[in-house]
Amino acid sequence: MKAKIKTTAQRLLNLYRQEHVIVGGWATVNPVFVDEATDDVIAELRDMPAGKTLVQHIENLRSGKTPMDSIERELLPYGGMMNDAIPSITLTNNEWQELQNAIERFTPDQPGLDQLISMPVVRKFGEEWQIAIRSILGKHPHLLPKWDIIKQTYDAYRLWNTANEIIATPLSERSRAQVQADMPEYETYLPKFGVHGIELLEKLRTVISSLN
């Protein structure tokens, strides 16, 4: 149970940090915060970096102080400076060449993804590697189609792992609602794993429907 609480808290924190690249922005992520932040998750968030700020935001949403499509300026992730911070990230010529070669050679499978993520030039961006590198590639549009493949591969394996975790773990009503909301993503990406992905998708649908 503790592991599941920690996983939920980390996912909410990731949503908070990445709101600026999520379709719908705060209007999309705020209902998730309100629905999934149980007392145990709130307690976990308070011990995480930037977690206290997210907790305050959730409390503002629940009290009605902050509309469900907004956030208080002082509670913005990264102090509201994300748009200014990412363009300032620079790479040396060698780092850029290494990154470019990796993107061009990328193979859309787990080994290819592991190899890319483990590279020092990628690790230097920390948890926000996707956002930061995508920003950098805005100046190199010829690499964007390949980057889209990398993102799709990352999303596919993320959803594959999440779906397997859901199948193996008792699902709460709140979690079931979130899975239902995310079902279009599962339906898009799990079939990419062939027969096994289709079978996993059917198991996921069965688990959800059994709780109706």
C-alpha cells in the first residue's frame, strides 16, 4: 500500500511539473489532483521536493480559492520560470553531436529507450529530459519526426508498465476512474506490443468493467 501511495504522489508531482506540455493545461490536471490526493498521498507529497507547493495548490482548489482551470501565480512550478529556463539550457558541441547521433540512431524498443535515457547528455536534464530536449530541438526541426518516435516509444512502455501494475494491484474506485479517463492512451499504445499488448488491453478493460 505504501508503494502505491508513493507512486500516486510521484505521478501527481510529475503532472504538476509538466502541466505546460499537457493538452488542456490546468483544466486537465487540476481535477486529477483533487480526485487522487487522498490524505495518505498528501502526507507523502509533503516530504517530496516541491510537494508542499502542490499540496497548497490542491488545498486552494478544494476550498474554491483557485478555479479548476487555474493556479495561483506564486504556486507555479519552477517559480513560473519554466518558459525562460528551458531555452537557456546549452550543450557543448560534443554533447550536441552525441545527442543528435543518438536521436538519429534510435531504435523504437526497450533497449533503444534504455540506451538513450542512460546517456550522460540526457541524464543531465534530470526528470524533465523530454521537455528540455524537445525545447532544444525546436531549433532543429529536421530531428522532430524522430523525436516524436522517441516520445511515442517512451509513452508506450510507460503505459505497458502501468497497465501491468494495475492488473496486479487491487484498483480503487478513484483509480478506476483515472484509468477510464486514460483509456484512449492505452488503446493507442498497447496494441503496438502485438498480441501481448492486445491481451493486456483486454485484461485492463475486464478489470475496469468488473468494478462497475
